[in-house]
Amino acid sequence: MMKLYVSDLDGTLLRNNASLSEFTRENLNLLIDNGMHFTVASARSIVAIQRILGQVNFRLPVIEFNGSFITDYHTGEHQVINSIDPSLVIELFLLLDRHHLGYTVSSFDGQQDRLYYSEILNEGLDWYYQDRIRAGDKRLTYRRNLRSIINEEIVSFTIIDRQEALQDVYHELHQRYANEIEIYLYENYYTKDWYWLTLHQKKATKDQAIKQIMDQYGFKPEELTVFGDEMNDYPMFKLAAHAVAVGNAVEGLKEAATSVIGTNEEDSVVKYLMGEK
């Protein structure tokens, strides 16, 4: 029986400092080279995934932006783009500007990925901007008027602020657009007390992207094992026959898991995979 393994990155496959250990990298490559079907599903972009993971010999596409893109790891070419409807994009720009919030917009302009920003309104947004500068992220592009990119394939909005500053817009988005876009509000793993509110197309979820890969490569639900740590991994836990939570996962996800392993600091995902070969 073929088996498919899909892991979240931050807090799961990666250590607390957002790095991949050499032990995990070396053994992942050995497992993949010996025929294991393994890939990752992350809220990160392909640029960030490539920078962090380095030389991993993926044979399957990776899932980025929570399912907004399904992408070839080695070339960066998108196999699937789940962009937000242009008419809805206009409404989202108007709503966010009315609330005077700072945000970034991720898109594909027909040739390359873009990460647009305008005003840096707070420390949380500045941390993200500086993080992208340090990473040499070539997607980073300034636009005085973010609405000027309306004709591009926009896949996500990322609004960054304190939790209390995001509550009103979060509830308004849910009331108006819950059936049209995916809406996540969560504390940034690396900057405590700064929250990210992310907006994606309704099909842009990890579980739906995994389904697309399963259909493309002929995997069955009973052949799927997933790994995660946060509640945004819950939909793929419901999809999988084998749902594995790392020891540092939130309690709600542990309750939904079929197995709980060691923490992300202990190379626990790759050790589990080594036991599966």
C-alpha cells in the first residue's frame, strides 16, 4: 500500500528557532530517496520554505500559503493557484482601509510572486518587514496605493496588530464573508502578543490542497498521515486516517489526534517516519 505523509512546518517539523535540524534534513532525504512519499503544508511562502529547508529532495509538490499555492519545491513553479475573486478583493481593500489597519498582500503577477506593503503602522508589521529584508525576500515590493495591484492574482491578505485591535474587523469579516474566504486569527509564533489575521480564498486550505495532491497521485484517505501542532491543522487531521500531534501541540489538536509523539525540538516527526519505513 502506498502511503502519503504531510507535515506542518512551524512548531512541528521545525525547531523553535524556525530551523530544520541536520538530523531531520539528512534522514528526510534518505527516506525520500528510498521511495517515501513526503511533503509539507505551511502558511509560509515557497521562498521562505526553500530558505529554511534547504536541500530536501522533494518529489511531491509542497503546499504553501495554507493551500493558496501548490508548488514545485525545486523550481518554484505553481501547479495550482487559488486566488481571491477580484470583485471581493476590492471590497476587502475598502474594509481594511476603513479600519485603518496595516497589512500586506501576497499575489502572483503573471511572472513572479509578490509581497506588497505600504505603511508600516506598528512593531508587529515592522518585525515581519525586517524579517523579510533579512531573508533577502525578492517578493517584497512597496506600493503607496495597494489597490493598484487589483489586476494581479491576489492569494492572501495579512493584517498584523494587537489582538484587541483586530477583534472588530475579524467579526465583521466573519459576518460578511465567512462563506467566501478563509479567515484565521492567531498569535504569531515568533512575536508574542502580536496577532496575524490572514485572509485566503475558500479553497485555500491545507486539507483541500492535500486532497488535490492525493487525487493527482492516486492516494487514498486511509493512506494519509499528517503531522501538526496548531488548530489550523485540524481540518487536515479530520481528513487523515492517521493524525499525529507533536508533544508541544495545543490540547485541542492532541484530542483530535490518533497519536501524540515527542516535541518539535526532538526531531520527533522524522523519527516517527523512520519507524514507518
